Amino acid sequence: MKKMQTNKWLISGLFLLPITLMAQTKNEFSVKQAVDYGVKNSVIVKNALLDIKIQQENNREFTAIAYPQLNGSIGVNDYFDIPKTVFAGNPIALGTKFNANGGFDLSQILFDGQVFVGLKARSTAVALSTKTAEVTAEQIKANIYKVYYQLVVGKKQLGSIDANIERFEKLLNDVKAIFKNGFAEKLDVDKTQVQLNNLKTEKLKIESQLDAGNAALKYLMNMPQKEELILTDTLSDATLKSGILEETYNYNDRKDIQLLTIASKLNGFNVKRYQLSKLPTLALNASYTKNAQRDNFTFFGKGDWFTSSLIGVRLSVPIFDGFARRARVAAAKLAVAKIDNTLQQTKEQMDSEVAQARLKMKAALLTMDNQKLNISLAEQVFNTTKKKYEQGLGNNQEIYNAQTELKVAQTNYYSAIYDAITARIDYLKAVGKL
């Protein structure tokens, strides 16, 4: 399992986390339950879902632009020096020491092409945030699937090592008996003991890797490390071979392609928005005000308040903006073209990923069958060689060689199982059906 040990333990060093000795809460999870738990509790997914709500609130803020805008104001001025003017060579004070005013201002957009396009783009912006969350969740799913089944395969391999240990423990007892009867050397006993110790060391190593992998899985699921995670799903050759990878697939089933399609549409709204900025804007405005002037601060007593009110429309016509609008339109069109290029590249990437997953799956299944046969043959060779040794017709080196061949076949077999699993997961993710 060297390949799996060096390349496939998901950043295992990061997850060598301290293990508390307190009582643990037991959680028995199938792979689907682990995936569901991970998607529900992942901080990354939670943040992506919050982005949807943020976009919805941004939409409400933008929608408010199209609603009537009503503002009220009130103010009081105390003139330390009353404004004066010169009349016939003499300064004359104009106004009073105290002025007060209050009123309301109303405005309403009647036509603004940019605002109307923005209103149409609201649902697309929410769809973009939603699809981003789905893409994020999909990646979390893929990682959990792979680590979960990596642990399942690791447990199967651990079972094989236990069988190897049991086999060598029996061999050691037999060699000791042969040595006691004078038909073997002490060297044979020592060599057998070394082989047995190496197997036990290998077992400890894999157990440590399983512990690290278990911590990594809990991290991906955002499960507290102090809780115990028990995996209930198992694997069989029949399960791996069940279902053939489909020959046909649809680009639009892939979530990142859906995301790019939505992004292209959203950028298309930007093009329209900047294009419509050349059109005039029309707005309604109205106001109602009251003002008063006093020599003394007596606004709450008797005295006149003067009313002023108006209603009107304002037409703004863009004439020349230094070609800024043209530049914005050109930049928005280039952004759309850039996304379309990425979309085409992603489709080509999808074709490649699907093809690679199929080839990897085919090779893994063939290797799995071959190595399973090799395991059976290697066990037979080991047993035959052991009998020859017990009968004095062979030497223990032949037994060690047979054990090495058996371990190689086992390692290749379990590596092929994991390759088949990852190929299936990669395929499902590639076609958007994970």
C-alpha cells in the first residue's frame, strides 16, 4: 500500500491532531450520512449560503432605488450678524435674527435604463450565488467520499495484515518446534521473528494512518475531534463493478458550467446597462416647505409661517462623457467573451476528465482482478513453501520471498480498489451527478 501511504492520505500531516482521553460521543455514519453531515456543517458551505442571503439583501437595496424617495428636514439659524446691504450709501439690515424652516422632498424615477436593467438582473445575481454554493458543496462531497472510502480500504488492508501476522505467528511456532528438534538453526528462528516484527510494525503504521485519516474526515465534515466517528459502509468487488459508467453525458449537468453560463448572462446585463446609459433619464420631484423669520426665538408661539411647494420633472440628457460609456461597454463585452472562453475550456476539460476517469476505472478493475488472483496464488505458494520447509525440502528464505510476493499482491489489490473508487467519484463529479 506504499502508493496509498505516500500519495493518497489527504494531507495527513495536517490532521495529526491531539486526541483527548475524555469520553467520546459515538457517531455511526454511512458514506451518505457523512456527506450530508459535512455539507450541512461545513463552514465553507455555510458562508456560501450566507452569500446568497447577502445578495438577496443587496437586491432589496437596489430595488429601493426604483421606489419613491421621501426625505424630511428641519433647521433653525441664529444670525449673530444679520446680513446687510448698502442702499443710498447706507447699510441696511435684511432679514431677522432667527430663521426656521422645515419640509419634505419627494423624488421618483420615471425612466432610467440602467436602473431597469439592474432590476431585471436581480434574479440572475441570486442564481449565481446559489450555484456558487452548489459548486462549493460538490467539492466538499467529493473530498468526503474519497477520504471515507480511503478509510474503508485501509481497514480492509488492515484485515489482510492481521492475517499475515497470524500466518507468521504460526510459522514462528513451527520454526521453533523444528529448531527444538534439531532440524533448524537458531538463525531461522531469528529471521522469522524479524519478519513477524516487521509485519506488526507495518500494522502500527497503518493504524496510525487510519487515525490520521479519521481525524481528516472529521475535519472535512466539521465534526468535533473529541467525538468518535464509526464508518458503517463496506466495499466489495461486486459493488465496485456494479453499474457501468455511462457513455453519454450532458455539459449542462455540470455545476461549474452552469455557474459560468449564469455569470455570462449576468455580465450580459452589464453590457445592456452601459449601453442604455446613453439614453436620457426622467425623474419626478416635489417639495413642501414651511419657513418663518423672527427677531426673537418665538417659533412656537404666534407668528406667521410661510408655505412653499412645487412639483416638477427633470430630464437629464447625456451629451458627452469623454467616451467613458464606450469604454465601459467595451470592457463589459470583453468580460462576456472571457467567460465564454472559459466556458468552452471547461467543456473540453469535462471531456478530458470523463475520458480519464473511464480509463482509470477500467485499468483499476483489471488490476484488481489480476491482483486478487495473485493473492490467491501467493497464498498457495506460501503454504506450499512452508510445507516443504517443514519437511526439510526447502529453506525459510523461500518462505520470506513468498510472503513478500503476497504483500505486493495485497498492496496492489487495495491500491486498485481505491483507484476504482476515486475514478468513479471523479467521473460522477465530472458529469455533474455526484
